[in-house]
Amino acid sequence: MLIDAHAHIIEHLRGVSARGESRALGNGCIRHANGDVQRIVPEGMGDYGFSAESYIENIMKPYEVDKAVLIQA
């Protein structure tokens, strides 16, 4: 049995960090208030978030993951 012990589901890409407020740019990327751009979601797996359905189809099924522990961030 394979268990992913640290999975995230992201409803909306946005937040606040040491680099300031962040907003979604699309294609899984965000822009921080300081201008830095960062990829959060792997390309093709979500534009403005990472859904449970995307996680199941793109991670659990191909890698034969049986269970996952969801982490709140």
C-alpha cells in the first residue's frame, strides 16, 4: 500500500508571505507583491488552483497511490 503523507489541495492560488501578497497568474503560477513569479502547481495540472480531481487523475492514479493525507496550508 502506498500512502502520500503530504498532499495539498489548493482551491484558489493566493496568499501572503515574506514576499508580500500573492495572486494567481494562471497556468499554476503566482506573482508576489515584490514582483517575483513562482510556479506552485505543476504545468497542466491547474490554472488557478489544484483540485482533488486533478490530484487523483495526475498523481494518485499514475503513481498507484492508495491513500493520501491532506495538509492544510
